[in-house]
Amino acid sequence: MQSSIYLNSVGVVRKSADKVLIEIFDEFTDALLGLDGFSHIYVFYWFDQNDSAEKRETLQVHPRKDPDNPLTGVFATHSPQRPNLIALTLCKIGSIIGNKIQIEDIDAYDGSPVIDIKCYIPGSVLDADVRLPDWV
Amino acid sequence: MQSSIYLNSVGVVRKSADKVLIEIFDEFTDALLGLDGFSHIYVFYWFDQNDSAEKRETLQVHPRKDPDNPLTGVFATHSPQRPNLIALTLCKIGSIIGNKIQIEDIDAYDGSPVIDIKCYIPGSVLDADVRLPDWV
């Protein structure tokens, strides 16, 4: 049975000509304590520009918008059209000043709602053990 | 400014003595097309047992519940107490039959709501470039 879940954004992506910032809202700044010990973070944001019933009902796409790629289920892609519009990007931290995390880059728009940040800890998956389809 | 966001679960974690399954709800099964080309997936689920105001207001924890670890902001951890209760685990696929993905293991409870699945594509971050705090 489906259950409905509520999120609140915890910050916002700020992109300008010379820098990319994750700006965390004041009430969540305490959640950044110790983040400066890490070099990389996972940034979770929301594909808010696709928050329509039509785009959330899209279950299959041609990956990378290339019609030569086979029709593929969105759970087998990182498509910005999917039932829950969660985006995940691994980012390198430049600096953290107050509630602002400067990062090298992110494939989000200026103004995208940030919904979570997690530290990046390298895992135990070896590249040699990873299998990928041809379109990747 | 905060924005409120709605998710619907797309499936559920099923754990039994002999196997671990991600069971995708029928209406989302088409989103699995082509997933069998991948060896690993990111499973996004919801820490539903912590969905209380108190636990969602927890901004700092001692990582791994070890009081010897320094008090740390939840965004610098993978703590199951955080403003948005998103869990992320990288899982190895065993088999995919219909709407059921058998995986090796997941640090979720039986019944945890699944909110997204994404294919795993190895990234370009080299372990040598990763910096971590002492508690990790």
C-alpha cells in the first residue's frame, strides 16, 4: 500500500557566474557541524521544475534524451522524470562558511530545493564487480 | 523559504529469514525495464520508524550512537534521525523477477517504504582524493 510522505526543503542551490553554493536555511545550520572533516558530500535535491503529474507519471525514457538509447525504466536511470523527483549528486566541497557550502559544481538549477545532505564515505564496491548496460 | 514536497512510496522492503526483496508496487513496475543490465542499485527508502517531530528536529548526534564519537551535525552523518528521513543504500542485485528485486542485504526494516531506485554508475572520485574525519 502506498503511503504519503512529507518533506520540507532544508536549503537551496545558488548558482552564479563565479560560484555554486548550497545555502542551508538558518534553522538547519546546526546540522552542518563537523561536515568540514569531509571532502565530498551527497547532495539530495528536488527536480522542482518537473513537479507535474505528467512528469511524475513518466515511467520509461530514452536515457540521456538520446532516441538511439533503448527505452528504459526510470529506476534504471537518473532521469529527472520519475515518480519521486529526488536528485542525487556527489559533490566536492570547496569551503563551508556559516550556512553556505561552496561546491565545485552540481547539475541543478539555481533555486533548486535541497532536501538532504549526507557525508560521502567510500564504499566497498569494486569497479571490476560492476556491470552496466551498453547505453552507459 | 521552505517549500513542502510530497512523496509517495513506490514499493516496500520485504525481509525474511532467507531473502531480502524490494517489492515495487504494480503501478510502477514499468519503471524497472532495463534494470537487469546493472549489477548494483541505489535504494532510497524512508526511515518511517523515526517519523516524529522530535526525531526530525534532531540536528546533531554522536555518530554510530557511540558517545566517544564527537557530537556531529546529521548532514555530516548517515544518521536515521534527520529533518527529511531519506535513507540511501547501495545494494547488489541478485535477481529481478517481475516486480521483485532480490538484493543481498539492506540496512532497512521489513516494511520500510521505498521511495526511489536509481542505477549505480561508478563515479570519478578517487579514494585517494577523499578526506574523512577521525570518527569514520
